[in-house]
Amino acid sequence: MITSKQRAYLRSLSQNLDTIFQIGKGGITEEICNQIYNALEARELIKARVLDNSGYTAKEAASVIAEVIECEVVSCVGSRFVHYKESEKKKRIELPK
């Protein structure tokens, strides 16, 4: 579990990130969860977006994915959301205490 101070720090880091995943009409599949998990292992922090035709809000999609792959939801703004998961092999982000 991350603290609000750590969440704020991660939110500031996510400002410059490009959106690398889109949840569309296919919804949230096992394949998309695996891809997000692999991206989090490589980058630790990713930004994704929910398209209008997906049937999910950003908050719903973010929490479903976070539950499946056991990561943290950093923020949900509009149709975009940010996930964080500490990498087991390539730790890149040092969180404040």
C-alpha cells in the first residue's frame, strides 16, 4: 500500500508519460492484463486510457485491472488512469518515505 505522499510523487512523475494502453470495446481481457503487468515490470509506472465504447469508466477499469494484477491505482482523471507496481527485477522509481 502506498501513502498519499508517495501517490502525489507518482502523480507528478506520470504527468510526462505517454498513454501506452487503451481499453476499447474488447474490454478488459486476460491478454490486456498480461500486457499491462509486463509493462509495469519494465517501467513501474504506466498511463492508460478508456475509450468511450469500452463500457467501463476509467475508475472501474483501473480498479478491475489493479485487482487482477495486484498493482496500485495512482490516479484517475477523465478517461485516463495511472498504475504503479514496484518492479521485482528493474527497480527504477525510489518512493519517498
